Amino acid sequence: MTTTTTCGMLSVFRRARGVIGEHTSSSLALARRARGVSTSQAALGGTNDGEGERRDGARGKTSAKIARVGGKTGAQGSQTRTRVMSNAEARTHVSNLNAAATSELKHWSTVTEATRREAHVAKIFCNRSLNMSKISSIGFDMDYTLAMYNPATFEQMSYDETVKKLVSAYGYPKQLLESLKFDPNYMVRGLVVDKKRGNILKMDRHSYVKVAYHGFEALNTDDRLRTYCDVSKRPSYDGADFSALDTLFSMGEAYLFSQLVEAKDSGKYKFFKEKEYMKMYDEIRAAVDLCHRDGSLKHAVAANPAKYMDSGEEIVPLLKALRASGKKVFLLTNSLWDYTNVVMNFLCSNKVGKEKTLEWLELFDVVVTGAAKPTYFANESATIYEVDTKTHLLRNTDNGAPLTPIGAVEDQTHQQALASGLRATGVGAAKVYQGGSYLHLHAMLDIDYGSKLLYVGDHIYGDIVRSKKTIGWRTMLIVPELAHEIEILEANKEKPPVLRRLRTLRDALDDQVARHAWLVQNSSSAGASDGDKEKHMDELSRARDMSRTARTAHREGMREYHGKFHYVWGQMMKAGSQSSRFASQLERYACLYTSHVRNMFGYSPQKVFRATEDIAPHDEHDEEFVRAIDLYSEAIESGDIEKLG
């Protein structure tokens, strides 16, 4: 392609850009006129996300005022008497709302950038629209949902105890007790362990492996592509050879696995000579289970909960607010009763040891311990037991109602329990159960289908995928790492547009290289003159130089940007330019997600969460391509390929 032809194409693109801009402006004007919105009203309403949030806030105030004008709310917010406002009342009410909205806008304009970032971190994000007024029951997991553990202490303790078990129970070298040190910040959720090969993988939503480490050494591109990207032998990542790091509890064991891979490969220890990578991983998992079974972890937490978890000062007001709104609240955890009682006492009343009480049970309608999730969502024949909260003993039940032993004295409380069966009474302290299945829980909560229930948890597979996919529960995923992710995004919000332009430019230049290469090949077969061949060769060489420059600039920019999130694995929600495997699962199975359970306190229990519009590649106006063409034009006309960097 000649320079004249290229410049001609650029001229066409520029004219097209002008037409698109004019068309967009005209369309917006027509749309505003169709809605009856004046220019001044549109300016007041705003078009950015912040303005949208303010409008939501104004609508929330509107609903509250309508409720106050329209009638009185019952004790549980379940019954409302309404009347029709007169025209005069309506006009006055609207006038007051407009004044309140104007005041709100003025107030918002004085908010600092730091406050805006904090508000964004505390936001609940929506993948699938959810009307909270349709939710009759809200449930919570405990560990890493209501109870947020401190990785620097809790995961360190778990790691240390696991190494001790490997040495004492599985004969690992005693030197490991001194030589191995834990880094709680190295691993991130969403990674996949290749147990057979000793590798840690990060992949995108298509299961394409973007990053792979063997121990702590990155696989080179050839090894990574040969092992994981050969279509003829590409693994499914769902079999026994792989394990997903879906929970924060698995960070320590994955880090220990990488350390043992390094120890084996070093040849320093004869012990590892015949030990396969998969065997090492299985023994790590077994050692972790030993730590839980012998009580070494839970006894340490019980002795000093404040050392290992954050205080739960927001938990009690949140649970009370939810119950006051008329919703039933339940706790569904895999932890057994003894440990659950320790943790919930600390979170709800800061009580430990002999100070513990059962008062926290009054915050719930139902408590289920030892749930064995995710089996809880599939095994409909599982047996449910009632827990004696004083003796910790289990009672057999008849579909949830305690069985009365022969000769036992039937007190009034026991008679009430038999009469109510599995139903949650909504008053007094919750009954505590162990095991069972979702069918028992549905009976307790008196719901007939899963979409009336919202479950809040941290485990993408154990809490979210199975409950959503199997029984149709609505779901909220707690992602503590999201707070860090949002802070980095906010601090570097100018970077993604630059990287997108670089990528668009890189792709456009790659297309030019392909076209010029085709012209060179075609001119040879078509018998073109030597002058034309030389011209095409020059164009090809020039395009290749520019393409290499753009590709290098984009690659280095992406590496720098991802490094701001994590020095090894980059942005948790992204794998290169694609959504990561973790982000894909989150989007598919979590109706809502947020960084901390306390963020729920900032929203009305009747809030309608609305998902954003899905955008397909063909839906978007290719503004980035137009900008890239401008850059390409400048580089062509000046001959300065450095402009692309």
C-alpha cells in the first residue's frame, strides 16, 4: 500500500469520525426531546456514575417519604396502610423532594476524592438484578464472611501447625521447621494448582493459562504453551490433578506447596527424591485436616480471638436491622457448634472464655452448624440433629423436631419445639442444628423456592456456585481483596484508557503488517515492476517497525499496570486484558458482590439492585479505534515511530 493510499484511508476514517460524532450529538438531542428533558434538567441529572448514585439516593428518600405520608409501618415492616395524597399534598411533596435533591447535589460537590474512593470501596456491585423486597430470608456464612481473619496471624499459625504435622506425622525433614518462612501476601484467590506438575496457574475466563509458575520460577513462554495451550492435550482443570484456590484458607497451603516443590527440585533433601508433587500436595492437605481435627487451631483462637480476627462491631446493628425489616436471618456454617459459639460471642459481644453467653442466638432465626457445604446443597437425605447448646450433645430429630426419650420429662419448651417442628418462630433465641440439607432449612424458614433467599458467603464454590446452580438461591460473594483492587484502580484510573488505545493501535498495525505482507507476496506472483515491489517492501518494513514498537509499549505498560495490584499475579479480576477465571465465576454465579459484609448496612433492606447493561463487542462504538488511527496517522506523516511508545 502506498503512502498516498494510506493517507487516503486515514482521511476516510477522519470523515467517518466526524459523521459519528455529529450523529451521536443529534441522537442525544432527539432522545432528550423525546423524554421531555431540557438541557438544564439533563445537566442537573448528570450522566456519570456518581450522578446516577445520587439519583438513586434521591429515589430512596422519595420512597421513605412516601411511606411516611402514605401510612404507618408495623413492628416488622410487613403491613402498611396507604391513602392517596391530594393534589396539593403531592405538589408540596414534589417541591420538597426537589429542594432535597438540590441540597444533596450541593453537598456531594464538596466531597473529597478520598471520600469518593472510600464510598466506592464500600459499594455493593450487581451482576444480576435483585429486588431485596422479594427476599424473605438472608443467610450468612461465618468464616471470612461475618468473621474476618487476620492473615498475618491466623494464616501464619495455620501454616506453622501444618509444617509441624508434616514433620511429626509424615516424616518430612526437621530442617523445614527452621528454613521455611511464610509470606501471607504471595498467593491470591482464583489461582489453580497443578498438583501433578508442581505448578501454580493463573488463567482467563476461557481457561487459557496466562501465567504459570513452577515453585517460584516462572515458566517460559514455550513451556507454558506446550504444557497448557496445546489443544490436542489441553487439560480440563476440573480433575483430580488440579485444585482451585477458591477460599482464603487455601493461601497458606498453596504457598507451602510451592516451597516444597522448590525443596524437591533443589536436590538438597534425599527425602524428596522419590516423592511426587501430587503426593506432597495430598500430604499438605492431610496435615491441614489434622490441624483442624486435633483442635490446635480452634483452641488458639478461643484463647485469644482478638489476635486472629477483626472485631465485629458492625455485625450486631446489621443483623438487628435486617430482622427489624421483617426478614428472617440465619447462620449456615461448616464450623461445629463449639467453635461457632466462640467466634460469634467475640463478634457480637466481645466475650471470651467463661464470659461467653448464648445471647447472640437472639440475632438469628435459625443457626445451622456442621453443614458440610457444598454437599449441603445436594444431599437431600442428609440427617439433621438438634444441638444442645449447653452440653454440645446432639439430639436425634423427627424432621427437625427433637425426639422425646422414653421416660423423659416433657417440659413446656420441649413441647413447643415438637409443635413447631422445623419452623423458625421469629422470636427469642434461634434453635441450633447440625447437618441436614437445604430442604430442612427451607422448611425452617417457611419458603417454597430458593429465589426468596439470599445467601452471603466468601467461598466461590462451596458457598456461591453450588447454592446458585443447584437450588436457585440468590447469592452475595464477599471479596475482601476487592478493597485493595478498587484502591489501585482509583489511584491509576488514567492508565486503562491509555493501554486500550495502545492495544487498539497495536492491533491496527498488525493488520497493516499482514496486508503489506500480502501485497508483497501478490506483487511477486502478479509480475509487478521492481519499483512497485521495492515500495511494498519498504511499506512492510516500516509497518513492522511500528508494530514492534507499539507491541513493546503495550506489553511493558500492561506489566507495569498489573504489577501495581500484585507483584507476581497482577490484577485479581483480570488475566491480561481478559476477565480472570475468578472474575468469570464471580460474574456468572454471584448476583451481588462486595468487599465486606458491613457494606450491607449502607443499603435499605428493600433496595433494588440493578445490573449494568451487557455490552457485546459489536455493540460498542469503536472510538478507541478512531483514536488509534489518529496516532497511526501522526506516525505515518512524521515518520516518527517513537510516537507510538
